[in-house]
Amino acid sequence: MGASTKQGHEIAEKSREIVKSLIGDKIEGLSPGEQDIIERIVHSTADPEYADLVAISPTFLEESLKSLKNGEDILTDINMVKAGITQYDGNVECFIKNEEVINIAKKNKITRAAAAIQYASNIGFEGIIAIGNAPTALYKAIDLFERDELDVKSIVGVPVGFVGAADSKEALQKNKIPNIIIKGPKGGTPVCCAIMNSLIQTMKKNK
């Protein structure tokens, strides 16, 4: 869970026990990897309601772990999400401050978050997309995938907010891209990072 000291490990273990006592009945029957994802989300947010809001598509875990094992890239919508994804030996990219991305955004009158997904498509991105904040990035990823212009293996689609977030996640859920979403307006950087770090740790355990 990110702890590096004895005291930190003890706190993390105690927190995990509390989480299990709160949501154990709600995640019963899920695979160990799926259970770990939800436990980490609840741990990182201190909000047991997430156990009722997480929706995981049938092939999400398998395709995500395969991508990570192959060392494919992780693309994030903002640098805060990038900074929160730890212990991955492959590349974790965020292009939102890239000069070409800024130009794409201005030229096409779209958000930089959406332009960053377009840029990733242009340079041949292949891997997992992790979106914790920008619904426009999620919509762009879905659009490019449907046009066979984006080689995305799975999407962590958990943008937060009251404008576009819930709708974009519903659109992703209806798509054939392997995905995980948080129903409604909740989500954000801590949730996105919790999911990705869970996947990374599960991948390493299963190597």
C-alpha cells in the first residue's frame, strides 16, 4: 500500500483490515485482483461507498495485466496521476504540457487533455490509458478507438466532477474497450492511482 517503515506497514495492514470488515460482503465472489482494486480504492478514499460504485468489465483485469506484463506504456490525463503511479518498470506518460499538444488544442479548439490523447494516437501509443480527471480525454479515447486510430488495451475511466464525468463513464461502459469505471460523479486522482497501483502489484505477484 506504499508504506516503507514498520510503523507504516502496521498502519496500512490495520487500515486494510478495517476496509475488509466494511466491504467484505460486497466484494465476495470477485477475483482476488478485482477485490484488491476495490479495497485499495476504499483505503485511499476512506469511502466505503465506492464498493457499490465500481464497475469492472469482464476482460479488464486480464487485458490490463497482459499489457503490463508486456511492458506497454501507461498514459495518464494529468501529471498528478502520473506522479501517483509507482513501482512500474515501464513508461508512464503524460503529454498535457507538450508543446505539440498545446498546438493541437488551439488548432482544433479542444481541451489539452483531449489533445494529449490525440497526440498519443499520432505517435503510436500502445497500452493502458488512466483517466482520473478529464472527461474530454475519455471521450477522445473512445472516439479514436472506435475509429481504429488508438491501440488501447484497457481504460481506467474514473474522471471526477459534475460536468461530463458520469456521462463519459457511461459511454465507456457501453464500449467494447476493457474498462473500469466509477458510476456517477465520483472518482479522481486517488482512485485512478489506487487502481493502477493495484494492477501493477497484482502483475508483479503473478509473474
